[in-house]
Amino acid sequence: MPLSDIPQGSMRPVTIGGREIVICHTREGVYALDNICTHAHARMCEGRLRATRLVCPLHGASFDIRDGKVLGPPAILPLPIFQVRIVDGTIEVAV
């Protein structure tokens, strides 16, 4: 996907290899995580992105997009993350 398709401060869901992923573009970079909350199976792309914090739309669990760590309950398991690189203005995600 072209980097220009995801403005800084936003996120976009994509399906890669049958897996739903959310790509987040922040001032710190571009990150890719599982799009399904580890707490209650909500779609993370429907939540809020606040700097490097991704907040679930269902119960408010929050995660650090840089490493998937839980920042706020009720989630206790981290979100799986994926390696990202930008090549010639295109986002590439290793699944």
C-alpha cells in the first residue's frame, strides 16, 4: 500500500495472507498490528489512535503500537505486531 494512502495520525485495516491487520502511521513511524483486540475480539481499526496508543472501541483496552504491549485494562495479552518497512514510498509488512 502506498504510504500516502495513510495520512500521519491515522490507521487503516488491511488483509494480508488471510490475516486482518491494522496499519498505524504516526510521527514516530509506521506500525502494523493484529486488528483484533486480545480482550474481546473487537476490530482495533474502529478504535482511536492517540500518538502511539491504540484504544479498543469496545471496552477501552489500550496497546502500544510500537511493541503491542498492553497499556490499559481490561486486556492482559499484548497485540501481535508485524515488521514494517517503507520501500520507495510503499508500505511492506512481513506476515
